[in-house]
Amino acid sequence: MAQPVAKLSKFDKLLRNNSEDVTEPVRKHLQEFRSYFKNSVTTDVFLLDKIIQYLLRQKGKEIRPTLVFMTARMFGDVTERSYVAATMIELLHTATLIHDDVVDEANRRRGLLSINKLWRNKAGVLLGDFLLSKGLLIALDHQEYKLLHVLSTAVKKMSEGELRQLKTSRLFNMTEERYYQIISEKTASLIAACCQCGAISATDNEQIHNDILDIGMKIGIAFQIKDDLFDYGLEDVGKPRRNDIKERKVTLPLIKALDNSSALEQFRIRRLMKKRKKTGKNIEEIVQFVHEKNGMSEAHSSMEQHANEALDKLNKLPVNEHLSDFQFLVEYIINRKK
């Protein structure tokens, strides 16, 4: 029987914003997953092994494997299929991050020098290819064709989203509708795949597989809006800010602010955003505009709305006693500090 789900707006202020607290219910599964993941990328190629050892030091929040395990626990048990799914997803996610760093010419990743900065772009591209191929092989070795189909679909959508953003993310033709389409493909598709793969590993109920995919999409959208809010934040969150502004990427806080502005104000801000080389004063003027025109507060409301819709829909599914752990994870996603 489904357990009642409290809306995020009703949660008290004693939030568990530390990712280690949030992942505590699946800690033993994450520990086993790390060993599984490490073994999956073992190689006897010296240079490749050296880069992979460095890569393993770049430990992230592990949100995606956590989603796999928590979803599996809600609908059954964590199984061997759950570990296969989590490993495939982490291989895919890591590969896309490495390729992103190459495309963006990024120098740092998770507080350390990026792979492409240390070993150059060619090594970064080849490492990403290696990780993608390992993900495919793991699926085939375990005959997990359904998981492979889910993740291949996610990769397709992520690639389409990246290419769509190249064409439409600039101020010339970006709209709120296009923004949601891009983040649904780029970010939410993989978050949704995590939830769906977790459910697939625990139950054969096709309706649950479909419903949890929809729920995961809403969580993924909320996740990306949170990231976009960070870029316009006034507090230091321990990672680079203003990158979207510098790169002329239009995200929801700016879209909302522009919608609340006069034609003259829109013209002024659009002109500033179009500048390839912005001064510090230009950037802070755009940030101040977004705050004054309620871009932050309206984007935050949209984020909470998507998270609440996800939890409302989850409340209608046959979820077991592990639902509260999943709730806290969603809560963490939209209240995290970085």
C-alpha cells in the first residue's frame, strides 16, 4: 500500500542537505557498487589504467546510483541487476562528463584538474569512448537487453539535447518551452533512466516501469533547475558560478526575469548577454536584474512544482516502507547547497 507523501513545501526546515546523510540507507549497496565499478574499468593498458586510477579519485555525490538502489528498494529488493544497472549508468555518466570537459575546454572537475587538462583532449575523448564501450559490454555480458535499451534511449536523448542547445540556447530564439525540452533531454533523461532501471531490477510490473520513468523526468527537471539557480546565486557554493552568463546560455531564471520586464529592459539585458567578453560589471548587472525581476523566486517555484508533482505521482504507486528514504533524496536534490 502506498505511504502518504508530504509535499516539499510542508517539510520542516531541518533538512538533510549532506549527501552522505541522504545516501545512508543504501550505504552498503554503494560500497559494493564502488567495487563493482572499479572492477569494470580494470585494464592492462598502462596509460589507460593510470588515467582511470586518477578518475576514481574524482568521487561525486553518487546521486545516480543512489537513485537506482532507492528505487529498487521501493518496489522490491536490490538485486544483481541493480548493481549492473548502477554500473552501466555511472559508466555512461562519467563518459559524458569527460566528453563535456573536452567540448567546454574545462580545466577542473570536482575540485581536481580535468582529464583533458592533464592528458589532453585526445586522451579524454578516448577514455570516454572506453567507458561507453564498457557499459555496452556489461549489459551484453549479463544479457540485460532491457536495461541496455533504456540507457541507449537516454544517450540518444542526451546527445539530441546537447545539439539542440548548440542551436537554440542563445538569446536569439530561446523560450521557456525550448528550455524545458533541452533540459528534459540533456539532464532529466538520465535521471529518469536511473529510476526506471532501478524499478526494472526489482519488479516485472510494466506499469510501474512506465510511471517511474515519468516521475524520474520530473525529478531530473527539478535537478537541472537547481543547477541553473546556482549560477545566479549570491552565495559561494564552492564551485564556479556565472558560467552560463559567460557562455551566453539562457536558463530559466533569466527567462522568467525577461518575461517580467519591459521591452526596453529586455533589450538592455539581451545586448549584455550577447557580448562574448563581458566585464565583471556586466555580469553583476545581469545577476542583479534576474534577482530584481523575480527570476530566481519564480524559477525556484517551478523547481518545487516539478518535485512535488513527482512525489504526488509516486504516492499513487504500490510503494513499500522505503518511500521516506526516496523522499529525502528528492528533498536533498532541490535543497542541496552545491
